[in-house]
Amino acid sequence: MARQTSVTEADLEFMLIDENAKPKPLPYSLLEKITNGFSGAHIIGYGGSADVYEGFIGNHKIAVKRLRIPYQHEKEFSQEIECLMKVKHINVVRFIGYCSDTQGQAEKYEDNHVMADSQERLICFEFLPACLDKYIKDPSCSLEWRQRYQIINGVCQGLHQLHEHEILHLDLNPRNILLDDDMVPKISDFGISKCLKKNQGHFYTETISGTPIYMSPERGKHGPITTKSDLFSLGVTVIEIMTGNKENIDQATVEDVFASCIKIFNDKSLTAAQVRQIMVCAEIGIKCRNSEPDKRPSNTKEIIDKLEEEARTEESQESGKLLKVLPTLLLFDLHPGKLIPCSLQLTNDTDEHMAYKLSITESVDWSKYFTTKLPLYGIVQARSTYTVILTVLLECDAPSCTLAYEYIWKFNNTLEFEDFLELLSIVKPQTPLLSLDAHPTKPWVITGHAFGHVRIWNHETQAGHSIPSIPASDFS
């Protein structure tokens, strides 16, 4: 018979409130009560060997994992508790307590009554409202790139803590990553995890268990299992977080992952630093899921260092920008023989005028496709927003997109600006362009110039009306 525990409902509620409370053995009767007798209505999840129930304690919730056939999974139960007791981290699900209960029960056997053991094995965790898998698959739960990046970093941080404590998860995937109300990821489900001895480094097993697509090739070949096995699972998970898709992932390239992720955001919300983050994450994902363990990253710290470096770069760029530029990725829906416009918004939140230069990326030369000669120069006045319309005329096949890199200078006075134009051999226009905007519903581009000159141009028919104006080509 199991050892009796003295934890009461009030004690358990206090443990949920106090994040520093240590896990304790919990009485089966208490867990039965808070789940309404393990009612089917309380089931919130399930796996191959257990069901997860929602328990209510006062105004708080708790997750209770109950093994279906305890005697068949005694080893996994012990391994999971061993792992959970060793690590405590914000990106690892919080372990509240456990129950190992065995009661003698009279059962009829061949017309006789015999005493049989009735076993219950349960593990309790903090209640988390969502699973990452849902957010990836459900379009209505679409995540912004900043959230995806934070989730990727959080998963890497959690996995790093496990590896620091000689724990191999062995089943890392979006279904086993839970999210709290602030979208902080928490690694869960340690049913097949392995706690290594200090400096053990690896182990061998004849048992193949886990989720196939996330399993490293060496596990199927009964090779040595190391932290590199978890990195393979991490790579597949990172790619799935980025693209929402794991189909044909074994054939995907860095460019494939990058393009799929960019397509999700449709160029509307990404900064230049975030575009770079997407490329770095694509490289991490593909490198981690390499079929050869030696070609994967050396450890989780190497990955975290890259992610944090990119996060610092974004923070530095955002704080140091003279102009806010959106979007930083221009996408043109190309159709041969048709003028295709794309707008670029430059916002000056400072009290001084800013000059800009808009040019083509070095990697893709689009000069022959733009109707306006580039590079293009201009001024965004203090505390104002300036909209540039770039128009492409496609006569044959061309790349589908180009990055808009901005080069921005700050001038203290008019003389400095004139010197800048002279340096670039640009003639200062006599009637400078002061504003440019597009009609919200009509295909009209409106430019305003000094001395009240205005021009209205239809970018579909190419018809224009001047009152009077100067051609855009005079600016380059």
C-alpha cells in the first residue's frame, strides 16, 4: 500500500501560487477530487500512454497527467519524475507534484476472490492554456515574426537547460511545447526522456520511440544517442515554427525556408533586422536537421548566441534609426506588360529634416525594370511621413522581390545638404518635391512641389495631369 501523504487542497493551492514551492507527493484522493473523478469532460490532452486532465483548486487550475496502464509504463514514470526534479527554468514546464498509489483490491479469479494491486501513477504540472502545435496549424492564431522569434529562442533556452543537467528530451516537437498567457514557451512531456550520468555523454538503446519526423536518423540505426539527437528535433521544430509546415522538410533548403516564412507576412510588418533574423533561423533549422550529427551545431549555446546577437542587432537598429522605413521587403505581383506599383513609407519622428537615398540591392539588379531611375534621393521633413511609389514594368521574367535597403543622412543646415548633392553630382532641383502620396482606392499618384505645383498621374493608364509640374527623373 502506498505511503500516505498529508498534502491538503489548501496546501496544493498554495504550491500553485508559490513558484518556489518544491514538488511533493500528492494523495490520489485529492487529485481524484479536483478532476471530478477523472471525468472525461476534464480531459485536455492525451498521449500514447496517458491522459491529461484539467483540475480546479479554488481560482486556480492544474494539469494532471494520469497513466492508463501504470504497470506497463513504470520505468517511463520514474524517468519523467527524475528529469523534472533536476531542472527548474522558465522555459521548462513547472513540476508541481506526483502520485504513486497502490491499493489492494479484491478481484474474482476462477470463482475465487484474490487480492490484486490497483495502481495509479500521476504527475502534476502548472496549467498552460495553449499548445504550440495549435498556433502553427490554425491560421486564426497567426503569430507575428517577433513572437515566433521569441518562441524559437525560448525553446532553445529550455533545451539548453535540459542539456546542462544531462537530460536528453528525445521527443521535442510542437505538441510537447506549451505556451503561457504571455506566449512564453515551456518544454513538456518527459515520458521517454533520458537522464545521463555526469560526463556520460551518450547512451545506446534498442528501443525506438518518439515522433518519427522529429527523430534523428541515428536513433533508427541504434547509434549513439547524444544531445545532437535533440538538436535534430529542434531543427525540424524551428522550421515548422517559421513556416507552419513540416511537409517535405527533408528536402528543404535555407532558401526554401526563408521564402516560405517571408511569404507568411506578405512584406507588411518586417524590419530589415527581422528579415536578417529569418535568414539566421532558416540557417539554424537546416543545420540542426542535418542527417550527420557532426554537421549539426556543436551545442545549444552556439545557437542561443546567434539568436541573441541578432536580437541585439535589431534593438540597436531600431533605437538608432533616423527614419522609420516600412516595409523593408518590397514584393511586386509581377505581370508582363503591366505597370506594378509598390509603396514605401518613410516616417521622420525627429525635429530635423532627413535626406534619404533609395537604391537597388547589390545582389539583384532591377535597374531596367523600374520606371524611375535609381538611386532616388529626397528629403523627409521633420515630424512627417513621406510615401515613395516605386513602379515596375515587366517585359520578361524577373526575380520576384527585392530588399529595400535605406541609406539615411542627417543634415544640420541647408548648406550641408547642398554640399551632399554636389558630392554626388546631383543638381539641386529648382522646384523640389515636397510630398508624394497615392489615392487609397484609385490608381492615382499625387506629387506636390514647391510654389504650389501639383501633378496627378494614373499609374495604370500612364495618363497624367500637371498644374504645372516637373518630371520625377529630374531628381536622379
